[in-house]
Amino acid sequence: AQKITQTQPGMFVQEKEAVTLDCTYDTSDPSYGLFWYKQPSSGEMIFLIYQGSYDQQNATEGRYSLNFQKARKSANLVISASQLGDSAMYFCDSTASKLTFGTGTRLQVTL
Amino acid sequence: NAGVMQNPRHLVRRRGQEARLRCSPMKGHSHVYWYRQLPEEGLKFMVYLQKENIIDESGMPKERFSAEFPKEGPSILRIQQVVRGDSAAYFCASSPQQGRRGNTIYFGEGSWLTVV
């Protein structure tokens, strides 16, 4: 079955440090996209970054970058220079799945 | 998530009443998706609609839930005879093209349903 797996229910990182949030996916589709979203405590969903399966380079958006390893079917999100405002739930999603998100990782940034 | 409008943001219903949640997609978007997020859980896909068509409703409960996206007006998620287990956040998202391949979907701010 096509699905998204996020194995880290919770992560802690110190302010200004980098953190990697894991995401693996399972698909036989030759072409697909991978997304990461942030959901702060206020509840809204915020799009962060997108990676196409045929993109030659890993996607980057400011402090966010995707460590995309196609052979391993992983699309880990790297947040550099963490800020207190990064504390939130983070969801991985794929267009290859049945439109269903991973269960999310709760990131807590500490002083 | 700018541009996808959901209302109401918060809705309280008594058991047995009906809940109607509305979603206006971003301008130019003709595809709408509804997700449900139960407390402390991730998002669960419910239904994917194009104007006047239901494309995929595999995530919708078989009873009491229905969705529509008419030619004119917002998409509506309707829950009849609500029960306490329906209490959740309901998110709407929209995209400009079918199936989201290669396209970002944009989320609304969610509608929080509380059944008392």
C-alpha cells in the first residue's frame, strides 16, 4: 500500500541548531511530489517546501531544505538555525500516496 | 494558505444536529480536498472534489457525511446527526490542477467542530 511514514513522534532541538525530521514513503509511481507542512499550535497548515521526484537538486526554501534520497524513498526535512517559532507539528505528504499525510512529528525548540 | 477561506472557524453543535462547513478555494483553483484531524492525530483524507464532481471519496465515512462542490459557490462538507466522535478540525485545501501532481495544495485555516 502506498503510504507515508514519519517515525519520530517528537523531537527536541536547541535554538540555533539544525534538526532533521524523517519521512519515508512507499510508492511505485514513477513520478511524484513530496511536500512538507508545518502546523503551529494555532492549528493552520502552512506549506514549507516541495520536491519533485525528477528534480535534479534537493529543494531549498530559506532555512528549510529537503534531503531527498530517491533510492531510499526518503525525503527528510532539514531545518537550519532553529528558532523558537519553529516549534510545531510537521507533516510529510506525497502526491504518490492516496492523498494521506504522515502522522507528523512534533518539534520543540528549546533555549 | 492565503486565499482558501473556511467558515465557520469554530462551530458547536449538540448531538443529533447537523454541521455544515464551507470552503471557498483560492481564485483559479477548481479542485478541493477535505481532511479531518482528530485531537492529537494527523490529517486524514476524506474527499477530493472538482466542480460538480466527486473524484475520490474513499476517506469519507459511509454514513452521515457528504460533500459537494457546486458550479457556483463554496464547497460544503455536511455532517448529519453529529456525534461526539465527529469533534475534530476539518481542513479544506485547493489546487489548480487534478490530483496535485507537481502542484502545491493550499490549505484553509480549518474549521473546528465541537459536539456537545
